[in-house]
Amino acid sequence: MILLEKCRDCGIVDSFSVLTARAPRSSCKNLEVGTMPINKLITMLGTVGYDLATYHLAEKAEDVETRFFSVAVTQWFKPEAVYVLLTDQARNHENWRCCREELEQRLPAKSIHEVLIPAGKSEKELWQIFEAIEGTMSPGDTIIFDVTHGFRSLPILSLLAIAYLRQVKGVKVERVVYGAYEAKDEQKVVPVFDLTPFVGLLDWLTAAKIFMSTGDGRELAGLMESVQNQAFRSSAPNPPKQLKSLARWVHEVSQNLLLNRASQLAHSVQELQEQLSQPSLKNEVRKWLPPLVPLFSQIQQQYAPFAQDDLHTQLKVIEWYATHGHLVQAYTLAREWLVNYELRRQGKWDARADRNTRESVERDLHQAAMSTRAGDSSHNADRIAKLWDELTDYRNDIAHCGFRESPIPAATLRDKLGRIIEQLKSLLDTEVTS
């Protein structure tokens, strides 16, 4: 980590490395210590023999001839600081002396930092390596990562650490690069592979998982939109034109699901299904969103059951809410489902959105519940009335956030929901068998 020191009197800013415990170089005695995000290269070096080669990065006009790929990366991207992961053996090897000499020709010696790591021969040592990598980053840093000269599991561990620290420390990964020496041509020109998109793979996996497990599609929709926006900003040939439309319907499904819009949910799911079935969109996804291709069928299977606006579908949504921990939505929709059930039984299904009609049914159900409580066993809707009474109590307790004299414990509400759903199912089953 680079610490920046600012003088309280003269305003001079200086820096020193926590990793090397180097003392402040400024002659000023009144320094305040703080941190500031900077552009960093994190690289690694081993003890094997590295041959001289010419590294070629397509977007850079200049090729770089060197034994050490980190030198080429430094010349191309001009980081403010370079952190080199070294075992004790590598630190004392000729490779590091030669590499450091070349690096010091391109940036100040004070900006080059050794990061000592163990060999990674045990789980404990792997965690120590993780902590060492974490120690090189400050919140907001921009990171260029070179995995070329890593040994054993170090490149994989480093990539996972960076993916994690992107979220925890908010670091920006500008590039992940690999100098593919094994792919050199006859003139020993080595191509450089940009692995940065694969860091984003975890973003897609996380966003898709959130959408499927919680119904929140904001992250997934945002990633889709960013791909189309970036393609247009970079003037890419044949840019995608349908990804933002797909993102819109992912967002619509998400909003309707999380805000309990039962009728609107059916429509948005239908639109999403239509989008996903279009060959032109599938081609765009294969080209621009390859991480999403394997997840397509899972997303379709997850939400296809919600494409209709009927009692069976609404009950499936209630079950989904219960399974995925959305108990507030489950109880709220369960109460409305019972009103819809009565409306359909009375032949008033088409009036289910009419406020007066719904209030009339609710009054009838309330009166039936009162009669049942009073022991009037002559009422022919005794089962429905009891269920309505119970559901209303639970829903009211939730809606008032437990601000009652005897609030129902959260665990009780959770445990009761399964039985409520089974009772709702039994009402439909009775219709089928009667």
C-alpha cells in the first residue's frame, strides 16, 4: 500500500511503502498520513529461465523486447507503482535483479515494491498469499494484473483475490494480461492475451444468481445495458441492438415480482419469453454476452411458469415467494388470491381488478369469518372463512410491521406459511374433484 503524507504547514505531498517499511523521504517534519487511489501494476516473478522475446499487444503501436513481461506492461501502461510478488527464493534470484534494473529504466525506483509471499504449499500459505495481494490495494485503486510468470496456483488465486477485492475495496481492474510465450511465432514475437473479460465472468454469474434466487434483476439488466452502450461508444462493427430491450424486460419481470404485481408479472414474463426466443437476439447474446448463453435456459425455466394470469399461476408465485424468502409478498398475495378465488367461484373473474367488486367480496368473507368465530356452523364456506380470518391477521401483522400489542414472531409467520399454501392448494384440488 502506498501512503501519502501531506505537510500541515507547506502542503508538500510525499509517499512511502508500507510493504518495505521505507521511511518518508521528504525533509518535511509535519506530515499527515492518508491514502489515495493510484494506478498499480501487480505482477509476479519466478526462478525459471526467461528467454528474450518481443511482446506484441495489438492496441499498442510499439512492441517491447525483454525477458520479463512485466517490463513490457510497464512501458505500455505506465503505472504509478509496480508490485512484484516474490518468494524468498525468487527475491534472491538473478531474475529479480535483472528485472528490477529494467523496471527502474521506466519508472522511479521508489515506485517498485517487493511483495514477499510463501511458496503456497499449504492452505495456510495460500491464505497468506491472498493477504499479501490484498495488502497491495487501497480502496479505489486502478489495477493492471500480469499473470504471465506466476507459478503453481498463484495466477488463479490472484484472479480470485482481485474479483473479491473489486467488491470489498472497490478497486477497478483496468487489465488482466498474459504474455503467451508458448504462442510465439518464428521471429519470437509473443502475442499478449487480454483476459480482462474473464474477470467479469464472476459479475455475470453473480448477477444471474441474484436474479434467479431473489428475483432482483437490476445487476443483470445493468450488465446487459453496459455491453450495448460500450459497443456503441467504441464504434464496434455490427454493435448489438437488442440487449437493452432484453435488459428492459428482465428489469420489468424483476420489478413486478418484487412489488407483487401479479397481473403485470404475467405480461412481462410473456414479453421476456418472446425476447429470448428471437433468433436475432440469440445471435447477439452468443456474440456479445457469451457468459449468459449457458444461463439462458435456466432463466427461461425459472420464470416460464409465471406467464399466465390465473389462480394456478398466482399460487406458483406464492410458492416461489415462500421458497425464496419473500414472506411479505407471499402473505400479501395469498390474501388477494383468496379474494380472486371467490371472484372466480362467483363468475366475476373478469372484474377482479374492480375495486368495488373486490371490496364486496372482502366484506362477505369478513362476515363469514365473524359467523365462524361465533360458532355459526351453518355457514357453508366455513373452511374458506377460517382461512380468510387467519390470513388477514397474518397480513395485517406484517403490514403494520409488528406494531401491535401481541405481534406474531417472525419464526411463526415463516412456519405457518407452508400450511397456508397447502390449504390454498386444497381449494383448487377440491374444484377439480368436485
